[in-house]
Amino acid sequence: MALPLSLDHHTILSAMLAPALLMAATGSLLVSANARLARVVDRLRALIVAWEKDAPDREERDTQIRRHRHRAALVLRACRLLYAALGAFVGTSLGLAADALLGFRLDAVPTVLAVVGMICLLGASLAMGREVGLSVRSFDEELDQEMARRRT
């Protein structure tokens, strides 16, 4: 089956390039999200050690542990959405190639996959934004507590 002149292999590969760029961007976000998750887990481990020592500020530690568990859940949600986005963008790229090879019988499949990927990317960004907000709030509260301790 010969492709029409306007749809040669270079044109198809060029069309597949946009999802590839989105895959690279999503991969970068995954690296960042995984690094944030590692930091949250490290902080949780430190809080658990302090909690086990039955520190006088146990209630504050409980609050911090709850907040960091929430942060970890947000980062995990973002990672899952980013992996889904990555899969959707891979599907988009493969869908574009398959659509061209099948004589454009897949209709909107590549477009739907791209939209799903973008929605997942948006959801992951929102989850990471919420996590960053919790991170800053947690840091502010810990700093306020430490400053109050040093004043007394």
C-alpha cells in the first residue's frame, strides 16, 4: 500500500514528534515528582524517629506526620497521572503511525489519546501544586515552632 505523496514517512514521523516531546516533558516531571516523594519519605522517617522518642511536642509531630502522609499521597497521585500521561502520549505516537498505515481508519483515536494525556498532565500538575503548598505550610509551621522554642 503506497502512501499518498503528501503523507510520506517524513510527514508521519514529524507528526509523531509532538507526542515524543510531550513524553520527554512528562519524563522530566516524573523525575521531579519521584525526587519530591523521596524527600517526603525521608522527612517522614525523621519525624517517626522523633515521635518514637516521645518528645514533649508529640501532638505537633502527629500533625506533621499527618501532613507529610498527605503530601506523599499527593505526589503518588501525581506520579500515577504522569505515568498515565506517558502511556497516552506513547499511544498517541503509535496511533498516528498506525492511522497512517491503515489509511486513516482510526478517526480520532490519536487525538483522544493526546487529550487524555494532557488531562492527566493537568491533574498531575494540580496535585503537585497542592503538595508544594503543603510543603511550604509545613515548613512555615515547623519554623514557627522552632522559633517559639528558642524564645522560651
